[in-house]
Amino acid sequence: MDSAEANKQITYLRAQVARHDELYYRHAKPEISDFDYDRLKRELADLEVQFPPVAADESVTQRVGDDRTEGFARVKHRQAMTTLDNTYDEAELREFHARLAKALGTEDLAYTVEPKIDGVAVSLTYEHGRLTRAVTRGDGEEGDDVTANARTIRGLPPTLHGQPVPALIEIRGEVYLSVEEFRRINQLQEEAGEAHYANPRNLAAGTLKQLDTQLVASRRLEVVLYGLGHCEPPVADSQSGFQAQLAAWDLPVVEKFWAVRGIDAVCGAIRELDQRRRGFAFGTDGAVVKLDSFAQQAHKGVGYRGMGADGRAEAARKLSPRWACAFKFPPDRAETWVRNITIQVGRTGALTPVAELEPVLLAGTTVKRATLHNADEIARKDVRVGDAVLVEKAGEIIPAVVAVLVSKRPAGSAPYAFPQQCPVCTTAAVRVEDGVVWRCPNPQCPEKVRRRIEHFASKGCLDIDGLGEEIVDLLLHHGLIKSIVDLFHLTVDQLLPLKKSGEVWAGNLIAAIAARRGTDLWRVIHGLGIPQVGAASAKDLARTFRSLDALAAAPEADLVRIDGFGEKTAAAVRAWFAEETNRALLRELLAAGLRPTPPAESGSGLAGKVFVLTGTLPTLTREEAAAKIEAAGGKVSGSVSKKTHYVLAGDEAGSKLDKARALGVPVIAEAEFLRLLG
Ligand SMILES: [Zn+2]
């Protein structure tokens, strides 16, 4: 390559990296995997070294991304938040050690090896032991103030417990969504007929940047802390000592880190981490290796890249520590080919494209299908039937097609044409304005009918014993049901011919259906499959309106007033009940003997529960909190005992908190309390 070509390539790569930085940091919507991003950046960095004249100061390889967005106050970090050099290669890790050994004059160096958490970096400031601020990394020098959102994070103590309490300390960590919570949120999305979120890191980043604190609290963000920023007076003289201090303060820390000597032990620890990482609560895509001693970190010749001769940083966004390095594990990836692209029809009619793959072993499981998300995604990646593709499983996420191997594309292949009609009922598909999802609008679409009935009978709705997908299919196939109403008209005689010696089965199924006629109102509301209405919203509606008739007649103004209901949800509910076919369905359900039970008047899950309040809550006064508890049927008591069900603790909680811990009484923060109230 000559320098003109190199120049061109560098310009191209810089634009690419800048674009992906923007997508990742600012919009939390990356289009390529971390692995591909790192490769792009590495190619650019190598070229810039090879052709130094064009490697100007402002290259994207010399800076961290920038997550700052509109709507948040900006706060300067007291000590810059730096970024780590990455490697996927053990030889490079050994070079990292060799450089340090040379600078420090000894091979015998102590290191820590910690899990690299796939979350969103955050800096917490505690002043005299009280959490006063949470700030995102931003551009490294200045980030967004997300304190209100961080306060909703469970497991993040508003105060430091134990000694010593520094006058001021910046503690760095990572905000994440657990795999379990990520699944729960996607389950809710599915129940509400909405699209899945693609990965927990992006959802955590998007959530931390929400302006609606209520919404943030409804997603259970978590945090893990590991790093030290500015601190006065000093509290530790090594990374391992600082980790121990974090744990002593009762702050959330990594389940395991390794304190080892020498580079061979570092490599051993990384292998052990790789074995254990799937058991961690957070996603882990690598290991962070740090020189343990703070004195050695500050040694002349170690320090930071981007630091001038006078010891001052030219710009924090160019800083990266020479005493730390991230070793990343390659993603779980496999090559296979696309046998076919099929379209799945959802309960709400959403048409989701799926790649039917030649089965391939990936991270211990056989993968046969991968989601292609939507029509725009297929077009962007240009996935075609017959293409060789790379599939990837990042963390515990459903496999996705990450790239097409265009060089292996068979001759004569054509771009995939997204069907203009429902593959099941052939009705012309429609695309809602501003949405990316195509839908089948036909209310009688057999696939939608099948999925609606499955949903109605499922665990989260009527929970009809023995009425799973297979039986629903069987009943549909024999023409015994056409809608959810028909379930209540089934008879034992109709079922008998379906199975050999099926008397017991038929009797049990009919009894199970009959037993659910008086089920909870919210289960029926949820089971109706109203767009935007998942289990939580169904419970809100049941509590507020207490009958299907009242709900059907509720004006939109009353719906909007429900806590947590936006205009979108209210409008969706209103539109559903305005439709004559749905009104007819309700009449038929009531005629079939459905008599749902409204929630008990004495409040919901809090009836009879005893609360003790302590400390200052972030938004509620004590009086307001007490009123809410009593309105929900609970009681407020002045002192903690074994009969206390919950201690609701805010900032500066005192001895009541210690007593609760001693007695093993659950301690909850305001956000969790509001969730309990529903
Ligand atoms: Zn259809």
C-alpha cells in the first residue's frame, strides 16, 4: 500500500469508527459487534503507526467515545475517566508485562485480574460517606449527571458503612442489567406485543439515560464497583486493598478477582475467569489486568499515555493508563449458511423474519434459527437465502446473524424481498407510521388466533392447567375452537375422540377450564391481548376499574391518570375497547360464564404487612410513604422487630437499619417500595 492509498483507507476507517462510536456511546444502538469494532479500530491504529504523517492528533483511536446527551446537566470529573487498551492476544499481554517490568526494573510484579463487566461506566461521588452524585463517563473529562436514576439502583447504598469514611471519594463502576432481569423485561415486551431488546448492555445504557425516573426504577438496574478516582484522604495503597475496602463499605463488588504475581499467574487467572464467567450476574467479555501497587502505577515511565512531560494531561479523553490492560475473550461465533428465511406471525400480527440455518454448534448448543429482527435489518445486512453467515451468541442472548460472508455468496442470489402480505392468511401487510415492524392487520388471521388463544391460556394469563401450545393446536385442528370464548363451551364428549382412552384427560381439561371462570380480573385483562398491556398494566387496570364493564366504558382521560400509563398505552386500551368485534368478544365471554374477581379492597400484596420507616427517602416524605402503605392495607410501626415485614430505608438511615440487618428483616429502598405498591 502506498501512502496515498493508506491515507484514503485511514480517512475511511476514521469515519467508520467515529460513526460506530456515536451509535454505541450516544445512542446505545450499535450496528456491529464489539469484536468487529475492535478489529476496525485495530486496523486503523496499525495503519496510523505505519503511516505516521497522516496520523494526526485528533484520530478516533486516541480518544474514548462520548456518551453525553441532551437533557442532563454536565459534571466535570475530579479525576478523568480513562479507557483501557484492548487485546485478544496473549502475546500482546506478555508484551504489556515486559514493558512494565522494564520500567520498574523487576519481573516480579503483583497484578490484579478482574472480570471486565459489559455495562455502562459510571462514577459515584460520596461526600463524608453520603452518595451525592452519579455521573456517566461522557468524554472522559465531563459526563452526564444521572444521580436521580442511579438512586433507583437496588443494592447501591446511599451511605458508606464502616470506616474509614473519606471526606470525598470518586468510585468507578459499571451499571448493568442482569441476564435474568433482561429476560424479564423482554418477557414483558412480548406480553405487550412489543419488539424484543437485543442486548442487556444497550438496554442498561438506554435506561440510565432515561429522563423518566419512574421508568428507570421499573427496570432493575444493578451496579458493580471496582475503581478509584479522586480521593481525599487516600484510603488504600493498592488495587487489591481498594477492592477489600469497597467490600468493607458494603458496596456491590465483583464476585471474584485474582491477586497474583508474575505474568504466567495472570494468564492462569484469565483462563480460570473464562471458565467461571458464565456464572456471574453480569455479562463479562474479558479480564482487566492492573498493576496492583498504586505506587508502581504512579511510577515514572508507567503512568498514563497522553500525559505531557510536565505531568499534565493534554486532554483527559486521550488518557489511557499504561499500568492496565483489557484482555478480551473472542465472542462465541460460528459459520453456517442460511437455508431459508421465514416469517413468524406474532399475536399482535407483527411479522418477524427468522433465518433458518444449517444446524451448527455454538457455545455448547445447536443453533438452527437466528432472528433477523425486521425488514430494515435484513436490508441493512443484505442477508440472502443461501448466504454463508456468522452467527454469534453474546452472553446468554438469542443467536443473531452478525455478518454475511459476501465472498462466499452463491452466484445468482437475489436480495431478500420482504413479503408484502401475511404468509399465513395473505392479507396485505401494513406498516405503522414511524415503526419498523410490518403487521398482518387481519383480526381473523389463523396464526394470530392461535397465538391469542395460547396467550389467553398461558401461565401469565388464565393459567389453564394442561392447555399448552400442543393442545391448542389439536383443538384448532379439529375445529373445536375458533376463539377464546369457545374454550368455555367445550364438552367432554367433544374431546373424547381426540385421544385414545382420553376420558381422564378430557375430564381434567374441562374441569381446569371451568375452574378459571372466576379467576383474577387482571389475568383476564392481560389475556385479552390488548396492545401495550402486559401483566403490570393489567393489574393497574384491574385495581382502578374493578370490572370489565367499567374498564370498557372508561374515558381516555381516566386511563391517562393511572400512574405509569402514558398516552400511548391509554390510547391503545381505548382503541381496543372501541372496536365492535372486541366488545362482542367481551359480551360472549360474560355470557359463557366468565366472572373475574376484582382485587381485594384492602389493598393488594401489602395487606397486613408491617413496615418501619427510616432515613430520608428520595422523593416521598415519611407521611406520604405511610399514607401509601395504609391505603394498600399495610401498617406502619415505630420499631423494628421480628414481626416487621420490611424496613423502608432512605438516606442517613440509623440504628433501625442495623437492627433490621441483625434480625434478617428485608430492607428496601423507595424504588422497590413503589414497585411493591405496583
Ligand atoms: Zn395473517
